[in-house]
Amino acid sequence: MTTPTPRRRLLALTTAALALTAALAGCSSSGGKSAEQKGPNPVRAGGPRLKIAMITHSGQGDTFWDIVQKGAQAAATKDNIEFQYSADPEGGRQAQFVQTAIDKHVDGIIVTLAKPDALKDVLARAAAAKIPVVSINSGADVSARLGALVHFGQDESVAGEAAGRQLAKIGAKKALCVVHEQGNVGLEARCAGAKKTFGGTLQNLYVTGTNMPQVKSAITAKLQADKGIDGVLTLGAPFAATAVQSAQEAGSKAKVGTFDMNKDLIASIKDGSIQFAVDQQPYLQGYEAVDELWLYKANGNVLGGGQPVLTGPAIVTKDNADQIAPFAQRGTR
């Protein structure tokens, strides 16, 4: 009998987690957008009411995190949980938010590990306080080492490799990989993965993601300076639309692909202005993270047995956009 590879075991665990989600998924409500937001939910589950804090590296206006919050809030409503959310792109501020959650004696903490060194010490304090931690989105490779029960997200290197293959498939030979947050290990891994499989030349372009006019001007300037660039890979849905505008202003025929989804992106994929999206299912990340902490507190369960539970990558193109569109409009893809 052949022993399953680690990746096959992860995929099997992912399938099990998705099946659990389908069985448990109920009502949904939109997540908040401001730091330190919290709000009571209707009582839907038995047992004591828990408090769970989520701290992410989201920048202002990033629609990806609205979808994460929506999934988290849906699970919180189902599980009788008071859900608290805060975010800041700067690692030190994230650590402060985690410390605030510890001081409030929350029952569980969800974090992103885009800048893991900034959170190392405060997560050790969470462990000392016996507060369970789950990580999502970024930092799968360091999650267990920093004390998290489990990580929900995609393998960023594998996702990057998928994006590189898509870039090659659309005919690009020389492309940009637009990194919208310097120091984010997940974004760097995406670009590195894409370089492995692209087959052409892929250059990183660093921009300030919280300043969209600067993003636009930087991409436009690069496309104007090098007419040989025929592809642009952005690492978040809002930046893809900006890249399309930059190409138009620069008189460039560069084709645009991206990571992540939102409801506006589907229309752009369908009309061909954006070629593809690498979807990591942010709703699922938020939902499963909250549900895992409830399951752990109630029953001692750990989804995936402590191994990373993969939520992507899923490739969305013109061929399957119609299937995804209703869920994107609903805010669950």
C-alpha cells in the first residue's frame, strides 16, 4: 500500500474541513470594518457565551478582509460568540491588539502572521494565559511554532506556482509581480512561487497598498518605461482593477491576473479585462477559524489534527466565472 504524501494528507484534511463547513453553515451577516469593532449576536447555540478576537494585517479599504469578517461573523452567530475585530498593517500595532485581547481575557484569538516576528512574544503571552490561538491567511509555515492550534489558508508558494502557470497560459513573457505590502512574507512567497513556474521574466514591483493613487502611478510608470512588459500579476483584487487602468493610461497591452476575489472582479473576468484570479476563499478562512475555536473550547476538537487546512488555491477564469458569480455577489467568494 502506498503511503500518502504530506500534500495529499493536507488535501484530504481540507476536504474533511470543507465537508464540515457545508454541514454546519447556517445564516450569515456582514462583518464590520473598523478597528476594535464588536457587537452582540443572537443566541444560537447552547453553552456559555464566548468572546473571540480576530487581529489581521488588513489595510484600509481592502475588500478581501470584509469577506473574511463576514465568514467569521456567520460562524460567531451560529456558535453564540461575541466577535471582536481589529486590524493594522503594521506588525507592532497588531501585537498591541493581541495584548489588548489578552488583557480582556477573551476565550480565543485569531491572528494573521504576515509579520510573524512582530507577534512572537505576544503570542507566547497568550499561551501563558492559556488562551487558544488560531492563525489564518498568512504564516502557515510558522503557525505551529508560534503556538497556534491550526492554520487556515492556502500554501502561498503553491498558490504562487499556480499563478505563474496561469501567466504563461495567457501568453505573457515578461511580467510584473506587484507587492502591495513590503515585509509581508505571504506576498513574497506568492511572487517567488510564480517565478518558479512562469518560464518568463517576472520582476517584483513594490508599492504602497494603502495609497491607491501611488499604486496606479507606479504601475503606469513601469509600463511606460518598458513596453516589453506584457503581464501584470497583482496580489489583491483591488489592485487588479488599478493595474487595468494603468495599462490603459500607459498604452500597454499587458494582460492582468490577480490573487483574491471580490464581487466587482467577477465582472472584469467575464469581460476579459482581467484574465484570472487565484481565490483562497477568505469567507471560509474566517468561518473555520471561529468555528475551530468554538469546537476546541466545547469539545477539544482540532480541525486538521493541527496540520494546515488548505482553503485554496482555486483558479477563477472566464470559463468558470458564471459559476462563482452568485457567491461573489453574496460576499462568500
